Amino acid sequence: MKIKIIGIGSYIPNKEVSNTDFGDHVFLNEDGTPFGYPNEVVIKKFKGITGIENRRYAEDHHTSSDLAYFAAERALENANIDRETLDYIIFAHNFGDVKSGTNQSDILPSLATRVKNKLDIKNPKCVAYDILFGCPGWIEGVLQANAFIKSGMAKRVLVIGAETLSRVVDDHDRDSMIYSDGAGASILEASDDDETGLLSYESATYANDEANYLYFGKSYNPDSDPDIKYIKMYGRKIYEFALSQVPCAMKSCLDKSGIGIDDVKKILIHQANEKMDEAIIARFYKLYDKTAPENIMPMSIHDLGNSSVATVPTLYDLLIQGKLENHEINKGDVVIFASVGAGMNVNAFVYRY
């Protein structure tokens, strides 16, 4: 038995924020001192490292569960199934519903429950729950759905990744330019076709020194309320961790699948940082004494930014729809999905389309 993605959908907010919109921000160092150079230089360096030119923010009246609902409706339409036949709704996020103008998290009831309510699913045996697994949350949700279906606990599962990171950032931290909002949703079910579907997977949590590479911390503005926390990270440590662990996880996953490296058509990796993603792919291929082929890694980060758990399913949806220039996917193509994020968590799966 193989598990297949029978429906995919995403929601990309309409509100576009460009790098130039950060021109008047007061960026500060961690100790609260100003940078010794103008914002134009900060933004130029930022783009050179991350590749980000634009990002999307949710409308003020929308929260993460709203974006998730929009993506879920599109996934259901794409799958062309009766929503009442869903056995589970797994919602990956990290900060709950955060209303515009605040940074207080609201997770009661669970966001999965809220989506089930918005979808108007009447079946009480459709179990809805949330998972917090950092940026790799959607992939981890897929792996949980795989386990549920293979064990006989479920036949169909809706897995969602959605976030509104724009509402938990410190405006005085230049890293705030990385984050964005969005949602991706997928529907999985069992397939009798042994040639396609999910072939193998890897998942791991590194929680020693790595546990606090991403954390909630106070603003860099010394005059701000120290009890109000924002998403913070040790960027260099995350970069080094990702280059060390992600390629190895991808190789282990691919080797378990029995698929050769030359048969991989696409790699869909969490859109965290363009330079980091490129380095991960280069190191992955180096493990096989090969050079990464051209156009192996689609990217959406340039225009969509880093929407955490939403990046990978959104990227897959755009690929399926033919909306990524110079990229396409055909029946039988092998794709590697991979992610890294807070935990520190790393996961991947190999999938034949």
C-alpha cells in the first residue's frame, strides 16, 4: 500500500510587501544600538543572502485558521471528494491565530477544529487536531497521515500548514523581513498503485544545544515592553545546522526508497533562505559525488518570503498548477520533499507523482 496526495491547494494572501517598504524601519542590533549603515545597505545585503524581494501578508481581518480554510477548500475541490469522508484534519502551525495589531496567540479551540467548523463537516468521527513542529510541520503531518492510513485508523486525511508570521515579528529586527503569511493544504489517501505515492521518509528532532536556535525573545528596542515576545533566531547556527543535517536526512531517505539520485526530478525544500537552500542541495549531491542539475529546485521565496509550514505545500501546489517558470512535473516523476526548523526538527520524504 502506498499513500498518495490526491488533492492540493494553497492560499497566497493578496497583500504584497516589498523590500523597499522596510526603508523607514528602525533596525537595531541585539543590544539595542543602531546599525552603522543605512537601511538601503541592510536591505541589499538581506536580498543577497535570502533572495527575498517581496513577501505576502494576510489581510487584517484574516487569521491563520482563515487562510487554512481557504487552502483546504481548494484542496477539496482539487481532490473532488466528499468532505464528510475525511477521517482526520491535521493542522501544522506554530503560533495559533494571532489577530492583526496584537501578538497574542489564540489556540482554543484548536485551529484544526476551527477549520473543521468553517468547512461545515458534520461527521464527529473526523478527528481534528494541531501539531507544533516548527517549519517542518506540514511534512510531519503528512508522515502522521501516512501512519494513520497504513495502520487502518484512517482512509483519508487533510493535512494543513498555515501561518501568519508577520504578526509575531520584531519590527526592529532585520530578520523580520524574512517572514510572511500563507497556507497550504493536502488530502491523502491509500492507493493500490505500488509504483506511485510516498516511498520513504526520515524525521528527527535535535534538542540539545539546538533546542533554542529559534525562540521567543524580547524586542531589540530597549524601550519596548520586555514581557512582549517575538520570534527570534540564531541565523548562523541554523545555517550550519541545516547544512550539516538536512543533506544527510535526504540521502538516508532516498537510499531507503531504492531510487537512484539520477532519477530525482525535483526537490521541494522549505523556503527559508535562498543561499542556504542552494548550499543544502549542493551538499546533498556532493554526497553522491555529483553536481546538482539545473532546475532541480523550484523556488518561491523571491516573491512569497518564508511562510514557515506553508512554504512546502504551497510550492507543490504551484508546481502542480504549472505556475513556476521553467518547472514542470509529469506522471512517474520522483520528488524529494524536505524541511528544517525550530526544534531543531528535520524531515523529508520521497514521493513518486
